[in-house]
Amino acid sequence: MAPKSMRRAMSRIAFAAAGLVLAGTVAVQPVQTARAQGPVSVADLAEDLADAVVNISTAQTVQGRRSVPMPQVPDGSPFQEFFEEFFNRQNRENEQQPRRVQSLGSGFVIDGTEGIIITNNHVIEGADEVTANFNDGTKLKAEVIGTDEKTDLAVLKVEPEKPLKDVNFGDSDRIRVGDWVMAIGNPFGLGGTVTVGIVSARNRDINAGPYDNFIQTDASINRGNSGGPLFDMDGNVVGINTAIISPSGGSIGIGFAIPAKTAMRVIGQLREFGETRRGWLGVRIQEVTDEIAESLDMDEAMGALVAGVTDDGPAAKAKIEPGDVIVKFDGREVEAMRELPRMVAETAIGKEVEVVVLRKGEEVTISVTLERLEENAVTEASATEEDEPEPKPAEKSEVLGMVLAELDDALREQFSIDKDVTGVVVTEVKPGTSAEEKRVMAGDVIKEVAQEPVDTPADVEAEIKKLKEDGRRSALLLLSNPTGDVRFVPVRIEDE
């Protein structure tokens, strides 16, 4: 028999190989929760949900032409006439044949009795025919009930002989970064593919539309997964897969899904009306940057800065003004500018809501009755800047690197400034100044400085002087371009 010390050493080796450790004379298993380990298997879940996920195939006839370029031949070549006749005949023949274009995507059934299927708008956009292909091989022609480009959603309807397997929406607000999710779809035309990953981020803005708040996931999502469901581990749809970031077109672990909460309201309206009906506030807004926040004496950069108000719109009727910063809407804080359009759009038309604004350092509560957003109208978004004509140099009053002048008929004509635009015109911007950095341009008109109206260069100088005396580091200018679109711009106050 081996010595006692050797037997003890061998026992330790055996325990270590089994993943156990010795604590005195007691073997202790390392603690790992199921959440840390991830799901042991999603086989039962995938099997139960697979029949509710469908392949969406579309067909479209396009009048495409394939132009065959004629080779370059020297002028006067004896072959020139021959080539021209041959290639012209080839191109005429190519133009006569329309082409049939097909595409594939994914979708899922939310009402098996009525045959209602959800997919992405871009999956079926422009299609002449839409077919839903089911897991058991059944193919059904689908009718488009309604679409919404802004959220990239589409509602389809099929006529099944018997009720279809369907799935339910879950609460996308409750999912957290790190939660496990499962995608089922048809990547690259392969049917019924299951992938698993986690929620990588929430409320992502990928500049796909005005209401972006995507769920980001590392579950493999590829071309053909668009319109398919993203499930939580209870089998509820928490997102609709819609986009990926990838230089190759394949998954690199960055996929995006429309949250169920966003989708449910849109889908309900498309089913009921065949179109969306969104709330409308009637403001043009822009981001509150750190510089703008400092100019307005705000403790932090938050909310949405009102750059303009639509005439006769809900905001104008309620006396919301340019320069107001919307910090609360209908009881919810507006943390960032991009949150406000989604809040407004999700609010019922005709509802009276309380809007809290910061106006010259004071909170003001305003009651606004929302109206309906016309979908062909410009959506509330950040203010934009446009190219302006080159200025003609002139010796004028200079403030903060801007050459200013009173707005007269000659300057209106020079810079094509609309007759309704009033204020102090910028005729030149000095290179290397904060004004140039902020893209202030000749032809812009200063309407306000620090939310105080100005009519002459002297007014601008007086307001800048006050800001310097108050120790402000930047001046908030309300600028109008020649056509009347306004925006707020913070310009640094530099000691002269």
C-alpha cells in the first residue's frame, strides 16, 4: 500500500480532476448559476416556435435594360459603321425583355385564426407577389394589409385552411443587456435556422428613421433574417430582426431588432386602419449640446431644444416658443433630443398632454393638444444647415469673428434672403473662429442672442457685452438661413 502522504496527494489530484476543491475534509462544488452558464438547451423552445416562423418570398417584374457598350474605334475606321449597327441591334433586343426579380426574407404569425403575419417593409416593398412558406411545406399567397416605412414594418394576411401556429409579443422594456435571446429565420434562403445570443445593447440609434430605439444582439442575424422574430427564453417575441452592421453581408455579431413595444402600436394601427396614425406636436428640434446647455445656464445637457414652431400647429397654439428646451413630455423625462419624436408619435391623437419646458432658466408647464402627423410632412427632427452662396467682402461691424450688417434690400438681394426673415445679417465669417467651426455662413441672419431679439449690429454687440460681464463662455445665437429655417448655434466668446 502507498504511504499515507502519497495517498492524500493522489486524492487531491482526483478531486481537482473532478472540478472539486478540498476545504478541510469537505469537497465543495464551485457555484455557477444557470444565468451565468446560459441556457443548457433551447431545443424544446425552438421546436415549439418553429411552425410560427415563415419564409417570405416575393417576386417583382422590372423593366430593366442591359446596355452593351460599343468599343472605342478610331474615327474614320472602316469598322465603325459595322460596330454601331451591331451594338444598337443588341441593345434594342435587350430592352424588350422584362426581368423577374425575386427576394427572400422572414416573418412570423401573430394571429393564427385570422392569418396575420408580420415582416419588414423592406422585405415586401415593391413586390407584385408575396408568398408565405411554412415549416411543413405549405405555401400561401399573402395580401399586404399595411406598411410603415418609418419603422420598417409590414402586416400580411393569408387565408389558411386551419388555424396556424402563432406567437405572442413580450415586454421588450423588461429585457436587460445580457439577457439570452433566440432568433429564428431564413438566412441566405436557408429555412428554419435557429441562433442564440444575448442582448448586447438597448435603445440603439442607427439613423434608420426618426423613431430608432433598436435592440442590439449578437445572435447571428444575416441576410434573409429580416422580418423574423427575436424571442426571449419564455418564447415571447421581444423584437423583430431588421438590420445588421457588416462589411461582408454576413453576421459579425452586430444585429438590430425593432422592440416589441414599438412594433405593437404600429401593427395595431396597420391592422385597424391600413396606415399609421401618429401624434404631432409641430416643432423643429435640435440636440442640446454641452455648449448649448452652458449658454442656457443648464446644469446638464438634456432635453430637446425647440429651433422652430410650425404655424398653426399644436405647439404654436399652446405658445411653445423657439428657444424653449422640452425636458418633460406627458410625465416622461426627455433625456435626449431623439427620444421626443418617438414619445410624440406614440401618443394618441387629440390627447391633451403636459409639456415642461425650460424658458430663460425657469420651468414652465404648458398644456398641448396633439394633432395627427401627416405622413408626407416633415417629421420633427434636428434642424439642418444648408449651403449658402459665397459672400462679397464688405467692411462692417465685427463681432465674434462675424462681420455683421443691418438687413436691407440690397443684402436681401445679394444673399437671396426671404422678405419674412428679420434680424442682423452675417456678411462674412473670419477663418479660424468659433463661428466658422460652428458652420455659421455668410447669408445667415442672427435673430436672437441669448434668447434676446436683435435688429442691429449694435444690439448684438450689447448682448455679447452682457454675456461677458456675466462670465459666460459662449453666446447662444438663433440663426435663420435665407429661406427662413432656424437653428441654435453656440459660439465661443473670445476676449478681444
